[in-house]
Amino acid sequence: MSVETYLISLRWGQNFPPFKKMKQTLSLFLLFFTALFASAYDVEVDGLYYNLDTKTNTATLTAKSTSYSTNAEAFIGDIIVPETITVNDVVYTVTAVDSRTFASCDKLTSIVFPATITNIGTYLFNNCKGLTKCQLPDGIDIIPTCTFNNCVKLTEIVLPTTLTEISNTAFYGCSALKELVLPSGLRTISDNAFNGSGLKSITFSDSLRTIGMKAFYNCTSITEVVFPDSLSEISEQAFYGCTALKRIQLGKGIRKLYAQAFNSCSVLTEVYILAPRLVSANTNSFSYSNKPRIHVDNNYIEKYAISMAWGDCPEILPLKCTEPYVYCENGNLQFYSDTNLSHCDNVESVSYTIHSLDDGSGLCPVTDQQLTASYLVEVVSSAPELQPSDKVSVTISWANCAGALYKEDELPTGTCPTADKTAVTFRAQGGILLVEGVPDGTPLRLYTPEGRLVATATSVSGTAFFHHIPRQTALIVNFGNESVKIWSE
């Protein structure tokens, strides 16, 4: 047989021996393939399609057809998936949803899943451009790849409290999604998870460990982000192109920002870094032309200033107001803070808040004398654009003060002490007691409220020190004929 004749026979389907066997094989394959399409599901119940596991009596929700157009006509409007279905008098629990079950179902508008479902497949709602609402039950721990990819009308999503991971491109292009509450156990937000979404605000869980590459790329509505202390790294281009982002706060655990993490964030001006360390960053983690002001741990300002990644920021400011120093002057309570306020118009922008006053009255167990008038003053300093200082507790007392004690929250002024009385200041903090205002050479003794002698000291230049004092307890300081009760922080 010539080659031409053989080719003609193939074209017209003549039963030449070599072709006959091929034709039979092809026919069997087509029959099998047709059967496969025809049996995409085991059973239909109330317009939904399932595959059954007769060994476990469980059902998996699945697509009607592998043809997107056919499947799209099967799932329309609002759908509520039942917990169980009954087939031939056997009850099956619905526990899972197959991958791509609702993919490209443009007429699907909302769906509610039962609490029995613990597993959903990838691309589940991929390109469902009419989907507006979805409720995922507790028990699901992972939102798989492309679950809601390009669901451009999705505005409301209830996430499982059991969720630990949001996978790649899970919410890619969800431009109508404005708000999202992330569950407390979420640990991983993978690459491109919210790329191009419409999120305006997002609250991260305290357990978050990973934010992947381009996770929030081109999220042009986000204005502020507060990262949890649990997060140590922010990946490449994670927030690239977030053109409305003005302020971020990096938690205490942050250690590294990768390349272009916040590049092209054109209005980002304030970055607060709570970490007690120099955070590693790429030189282009932020835009070269739009470096933000940074607020850093007070002890690391110089290290940030000489860092290649941070040194060219327009301002490097202290994160907190420094703790105020409390003293008496002419009978009045005074405060001072050496906070750097170069960004403010005047240094008087520092303010001080008294949180409590305790008169410290009582009897001294050592001398059985009435304690002098004294005040446990708890004060915090604050200033614009800085976090408040830590609370400082200082005892202020006046020897031989006969004046009335002040009421709580009332600021002591010149009423007491009088001009001929001596103001004595006690600063007990961090295991050290500093006593100021006593005459030189005055012996001082420190007692517990029960009368046990703790330490002794002598004033030099009006000042006496006690080291390694008990903490978080009341103590009695005796000097000359006077005794004062203080609180040791």
C-alpha cells in the first residue's frame, strides 16, 4: 500500500488493519471521556450536586459540570448549603467543597455554608463576579489558593475563627472588599493574598507571623496599618503602591523590612517603630523620593541616624516622651522632661498628667511618731506625635508640715510647705531610692512597715542613696526626727 493510499484510508475511515485497531481504541476513549463528563457528580439534591462517600456517610459539594458555562447556569442567586442530605434513606453529612465548584458562576450572589464543612478546595469562587456575600464556618483552617480571586463585587465575608492561613491570591482583585476582621489565630498571609483589593482598614491578629510578597500590593484605599508584636518580617513589595497609606506602626517584634516593602506609598509620612532595636531595612524599602519621618526607641536614635537604610529620613524622632523628673521649688511641685521636641514650635508642648496622689499618712512603727505630710505622685509626660512616657512614681514630703493634706487629684502648690519648711523628695524606682533635700551629714534609715531595718545611708550635698531596696512595697524612711512612708516601684 502506498503512503498516499494509506493516508486517504485514514481520512475516510476505511478499515485497513492498522487503522481499525486505532479507531476502536479512540472510540473507547471517547466513550470513557463522555461518561466522565456525564458523571461529574453522584447525586443532585435540591439543585445542589454532591459526591458521596458510602463508607463514612459524608458528602462533598461539587460542580454540576466541568463546563464553566453549564455550571454557571446551575448556581444562581443566594444559596444555603445544608448540613446533611438524604439519599435512598441514608443520611450523609456535608463536610467538604470541591475545587472550582462555583468558579465563574457570575449569577451567584451569596452563599452560606453549614458548620459541618471543614475543608474547601482551591479556586472555589474564582471569577464569581456577582458574588457579594459569603459566610465560612468555623472548622476551616485554610482559605486555599484563588478562593475569591477576582470576586469584584464581594463586600462581606465572615471568616472562620479557626483560620490560621490565607493562601496565595485568595482575595486577589476583590476591589469592593473594604473592611475585614481577621481572626485571632491567623498566622500566615501568603503572597498576593489581597493584591489589588479595596481594603480601607485591616486589623491584624496578635498571632500573625508572616506577610507574603505583594500581599497588599496596590491596595490603594488603606490609610493606616498597625502591625502586631508577633510579626518579625515584612516581605518584598508587601504594601507597594498603597497610595493612601499615611501612617504605619511596626510592633516590638519587627526585625526586617525587605525590598520595596512600602515603596510607592506616596503619602506615607509617619512610621512608628516600637522594636527596642535597630530594624534592618533595604535602602528602597521606602521610596527614595518620599522617605517618612520615623519615631524610634529613644535609646536607638543615633543608630538609626547613621544607618544607610534610615539615615536619610527627614526626621528621626524619639518614640516616647522621656520620663519626667519631679521636684519641689518654692513650695510648688515641678516637672521636667528632656524630650527632644525639635519637631515642635516650642518646647512647652510637653504636658504632664498626675494620675494619683496618696497622702501617705500613718504611724511609724519604729518611732511611733506621726508620719509627715507626703504625697505619692504618679505622673506621665506627653507631647505631640510622641507616645506618653512610662508612669513615674515619686514621693514628695515636707518635714514638720502642719498644713492640711491635699485631696486626691489635687495638685500641691504653695499652701504647704510654708516658706520656713524643708521640702524633701523621694524617688524610689528600679531598686534604687534617692533622697534629696536633707541637710548634709544627716543619717537616714530605711525600714519595712513591720519595723525591720533594711539599709542605712548618710546625705552628702543634700542627697542620699539606697541601693537594692525591696520593690513593689511600702517602706519607711527615717531621718532625724522625721519619718516618711514611701512606695518602692
